[in-house]
Amino acid sequence: MTGRRVVPWIAAVLFFAGPFQATADEIDTRLQTIAACGLGGQGSAAAKQAARALSDAGIEVLPRLLEAMDTDNILAANWYRTVFEKVTRQELKKTSPQFPVQLLRDYVRDTGHQGRSRRLVLGLLDRLDAEFRESFIATQIADAEFRNDAIAALLKQGDEFHEAGKTDEAAQAYEMAFRAARESGLIQTTAAKLKAIGREVSIIEHMGLVIDWHVLGPFDAPGKSGFDTSFPPEETVDLQATYPGQSGREISWKRFRTTDKLGSVNLVTAIAPVEEAVGYAYTEIFSPRDQDVQLRCGADDNLSVWVNGEKVFARRQWLNGTRLDRFTAPVHLKSGKNSVLVKICQGPQHKNPAVGNNWSMQLRFCDKDGASAGTRSALPVESEANAEK
């Protein structure tokens, strides 16, 4: 039991007649028994017995049960959910079910409760108050649990406006959905809908993707030695310097700006198709303020990242594959210009010669929900002629 927000539950307790008051301590004891269960079967027998007793007690357990469901104990949460489903199913079978509907509405609206529990209660409300969901979802554009539901509703509304020839109204709905979207699929969907009605938005800016780089390589790294080998850029980044690279070739930094819609940098194109090598990517980004953000990144194969000279992330994982937001690390950005250096290793040719030797990276800075941290490139602007073709 969390003991959180006790006073607001008084009204819920009073909703029930004497039996609830008489068994309150017993209900709390059984909920605490379930809360004590753990891995390896710890307390499972006692939890099972407590869950059965709570289910038999009926709807009277609901207010305290809902509070208990705010737990990080997955095993306890499963028992609580089982009790919830049993007592609500039993109550629904009655000729005149007695549910504290206002309590349930308040619970769903309260973002202080865990999302999975709120969604479970919303499913019950669908049977008790059929009009609640639509009005509730429409207001949840900033709610992490129901944000995507709200976006889906906005997209539906925008589609209806579009079909009716109301372009401005459709654009307003789509733009609101785009600003709220945090998942790449929804971001691309909303951007495409806006583009279809002549409104352009930047997925790159919205997600905080870094697309403008200086790249260097390949350095020779036989036998998967690259991750543990330090090359000159890790000591000093000198964009005018040249170095001996793989096979004795002279290598130097060159500018590369990816045009991939989700900011993926193809190093085979940017540097060269190689095996057992290391490449580097360097950029400078502008932050509008001092802020703590998330670095989200991925690479094929493994990568290390330095921000303002401090190593903030390193992951050794061969045949890794570049996937959006695969890895996350906390980073502090200072107001103004920040340097970012990325080291990307390339392994040997895949054992199946038909499989291409991919080499790529992807990186962005965002807040904890995945929205842009407001960063932008601080590299000098170059002509489109020098950008990736």
C-alpha cells in the first residue's frame, strides 16, 4: 500500500455501507500480503489465498484495491489485476450493479496513477459510462498513457475535415497531432497528412535528430579490436588534420549531411564500404539553455559517444543493427555550442556472403518523452551541392 492521497478516498469509502467499514482493516492486511510476494515464489501461496479472499469480499474492496495497484511489483500487480477483474465481473452480473462511477472517472483522469491501471479502469468505464471515453480522450494530448489515443482521435477529426473540404480545420487538427506525437510511426503519419494538404513540417527538428556531420575513416581495426583501440580523434578533434587510414591510405575529415527522413547516416556512403574498421563522426550542436536531456542512439556495429569531451555512452555489441532509439543515456547540454563525437566500429564480413556489410549510425537529443530538446546544428552552413545526394 502506498498510503498516497488518503483523504480523497473518504468519499469512496462512504459510498459503501457498513460491511466495507467493518472489513477495512482485513482488506488492507490482505492487500499487504499480496504486496509482499516476490520472485522465486516468495509469498506466492499467501498471495493466492489473500487474492481469493479479496475476490470473495466483492466490490467493497475496489477503492483500496485501486490504490494498491500503483506498484512496481509486477507479481503483486498481476494479483491485483486478477482481483479487479473478478470483483468487477461479479458485480456486473448483478441486476443492479453498484459501482463508484465518479471514483472511477477520477482515477482515470489522475496522471499520478500508473498508466496500465488507468487503462484497465477505463475499460470498465466503457461498460458503465459509454460517453466518458470520447470526452476524456479528447483532453489527453499531453498524457503519456493516452497520448496516442488522443492523436488517433485528432487524425480522425482531421480526415473528416479534409473529406469535407475544410482544409484549414484539417490542418489545425493534423498540426496539433504532429506536435503531440512522440513515436516515429505517428510522427511520419501526421507529417504525411499535412504534406497531402500542402503543409510542410520537419520531422528532423521535431525529433531532435542530428543530421549534419564531419566524418572520418576508415581506421584499421582487425579482429574486432576497434572498440578498445583509441584513435587520434579521441584525444583531439582537428578537422584540418590527415591520418594514416586502413591499407595505408591517407584519410581526412569530410562534411556529410544525411537526407534520411529519420536521420540515419549510411557510413558505407559517407566513408567507404569496409570491414574491420573504425569511423568517427563529429558535430557541434546549439542548445538554447543549460538542460538535462536524453541521448538516444543506435549503430551498426557498436558505438561510443562523447559530449563536450566527456564519454557519455559506450556499447560493445557486434552485428547490432541500427534501430531508432535503441540506446538511451542521460546527457547535460550547456547553453550555446556543444561538441559531439561518435565512434562507430565496423566488424568483419557477415558469415553469409550474401548479407551486406551494413555500417550506419543514428543519434538525437530529446526530453524524456521523446520531444526535441530544441537543439540545432551549430556547424557552418554549407551549400546544398555538398550535401548527400
